[in-house]
Amino acid sequence: MTDQKPLLQLIHVQQLYTSGQRRFVAVQDVNLAIHEGEFVALLGPSGCGKSTLLRIITGLQKPSEGQVLYRGTPLQGVNPYATIVFQTFALFPWLTVKENVELALIARGVPAETRISRTLDLIDRVGLDGFETAYPRELSGGMRQKVGFARAMAVEPELLCLDEPFSALDVLSAESLRGELLELWLSGKIPTRAILMVTHNIEEAILMADRLIIMDKDPGRIVAEMPITLTHPRQRKSLEFQDLVDQVYALLAGQTQPEPIELGSAPGEPGKTRALPRITINDLAGFVEYLNEQPGHRADIYQLPEDLGIDSDHVLRLTETTELLGFATIEKGDIQLTPLGETFAEASILARKEIFATRIRRLPLVRWLLNLLRRAEENRLDWDFVLAALELEFPPDEAEQQLDILIDWGRYAEILSYDDNQGVIILEPVATPERAM
Ligand code: ADP
Ligand code: MG
């Protein structure tokens, strides 16, 4: 750490949002300093407030509380020294690559004489030489994102902010663009003084950054920081690298909490309603079976994306689901099936449904829906009605997702049914045990 003044500093930053009728803390007490020469990666599960922080840092949004200092001075309005590159960069489809980049220079008032040569230079630097007169529709996703980078560089930001810049690209384009960005950054060919990259790709963060900041959600907050001192070029397969990946997974997957904390509260109760993880029954069953086949019925979470061929976000949602259902516990980056999880893995289809039904009845959101249905006329409710109720708890997109999950899980557990044509959710009568004569 230098004793220089930080380029950017967040002091006790807090962001409240309103979702439905509820105010919630999206970002809680964030303190963060970014120094010149640093490449910082911000990691954390979806919804932990990463994009919110980037908007606050670039001045696109004023935090509910706290201070944002740029070179020691409180930020007023949009930060002219910072730029964001988003996941998918919006290019003007009717302009060529050259015109798209040049536009950024025009916006900055760069005189016409130098504009063309600077534009061509930028295009060259991101490796798009030869595509100056192509239109966005003629380019691959990776190439379009390069134009986005060129445009961001044209602004010559001191602080370059990247919001999941590679996540919409195919594997190869992402890898080559990472390489090119690192090369630009490490060689000092760009005037950028610091980079802040949001990602949920753990390996990408360790590959590129000098320091990781790890966030968790509910409420969104920083839970750990980790310096990465490996020299470039970094070797993904090296032991040191893999060891870091393991450590980060351990921090992100967290520890299994006592049940009341783990489950959260139901809508209408005090406390935050815990959203159900976006996981299908198929994936859940496959995952539990997989764990059951592993030696000791356990696995290192960091190895799961490669072993299962899915991304880290998906893995973390799976581990969260098994944990929520009591099928597994998580400690220090390992996931271990519980006896209940083993029973589930080995059970018949019917027995599985029963176990699953018992487990999800404990979840506050499921309890809440079943209560609503019990009180409803004929134990039926319109989908729209339930959605509207969920929108008091969650933002509209998420409310709909939550309802989809509730219906998917509830149908499998046979505790409710759903009539697709009429858009009606119906409570299943509780089966009375048959008596043997
Ligand atoms: P991330 O980028 O880490 O996925 P975001 O910063 O986008 O997280 O969002 C953090 C939380 O705040 C999420 O629960 C999201 O639904 C919510 N949120 C984001 N923007 C708004 C907004 N403008 N109004 C209300 N809620 C929001
Ligand atoms: Mg985001």
C-alpha cells in the first residue's frame, strides 16, 4: 500500500432501495479505497450490490448515505475521470466501428485534426485493425465488446470501471479480450491509473487483479479483501492459483448459519424475506446425486464448476439450495452432504418428493404461500394476485422469478398444483395416510 492519497475512496457508503412497499439496505457501510496503479476486482453473488457500487463510484448515482471522494475531493455529479464498460456495450448500429469510436472523441471536444489518427490508433490497440469500416452487425460479440473498450479508452479515463465485461462473450473471445486488456494495462499503453472490475468469475478475478474485494448479500456488504501477488502472466493450473481459487470459494460460499438466520423471514414479518435460489428440481437432484457419489460425500466447492461444467454462479446457487434444504453443510469451502441429503440421493422418486415437501414447508416463503392458499376461497389463487403480493417484497423481475420457483418446487413436492390455462394456483389436499385393514 502506498501512502499516497487514494484515487477513489468510499466512506461509510450506504444505499437504500425501495422494493414494493419495503425499504431495504442494498449496500451497507462500504469503506473502500482504490489507489493509483491498482487493478481491483469486486466479486460477489448476484444482487449483492456490485453494479450499485459502480454507479455510485462513477457518480451516476448518489448514495443514500456516506461519502465518495475522488483524489480527496467529494464527488459532485458524474465523475468525469471515470468510465464504465458494461456487460454488453451499446454501439450505434448505423455507425461504423470508426464512427462509433470517433463519437467518444467528439463528445470530449477533441479537435478534428487529431481525431482521425487517435481513432485509428485506438482501434488498432484493441486489435480491430482492418475493421474500421465494418458495422456492428458484421462483428462478433467479442469484436463489439472491443469497440466498447476502444470507446471507453477514447475517454482516457483515470479510473476504468468494468461491469462483468466478459460475461456475455463466448469462452474464446472472453479469453482473448482479457489478454488484450491486461496487456494494455500492464504495458502502460493507456493513461488509465486504476481499474475496478466487477465479475462473478472467480478465476477471471484472480487472473487479472492485484486485489479482490469480496461481497456478500442480504445486506450487500464487503466481507473480505485479498491481495493477489502472483506475477503476470498467471498460470491458472498452478498450485498457487488453485489455492487462491479455493480460498475465494470458501469466502463466497460462506458458512452454514443457525437455522433461523439461514431461513430468513416470511413476507409481512420483520426482517428480510429470503429469496429462493434459482435452481430447478432436476439440477438439485443431479447435484445431490453427484455429491453422494464422491468419496466421503463431500466436495471442494472450487472444483465443482470444472467437474460439473457449469459456471461459478450456478454452482453457488446449487450449494445455497442444498444448504437451505438441510441436504448439505458448507464449511471452509467444502460442501458435505448431511444424512438427510444422503437419504434424498438414495430415495425412490416418491420418497424424494416427500422429503422435499417436508423440507420446503419450513421455508418462510413457501409457508407464506400455503397460508394464503389455505385462506383463499376454494384454496385457489390467481397467479397475478400472488405475483402482486410478491412485488411488495421483491423488484418485479425477481418477484416473477420467485413465483416461478415456488410453483416449480411446489408442484414437484405435490403441495400445490398450477393450472397453466387459467393461471390459477391450487392448494393440494394433504393426503390422509391410508390405513391398513
Ligand atoms: P449486483 O450487481 O451485485 O447483482 P445490484 O447492485 O444490481 O447487484 O442490485 C443490488 C440489489 O438492489 C438487488 O436486490 C437489486 O434487485 C436491487 N436494486 C438495484 N437497483 C435498484 C433500484 N433502482 N431500485 C430498487 N432496487 C434495486
Ligand atoms: Mg450487476
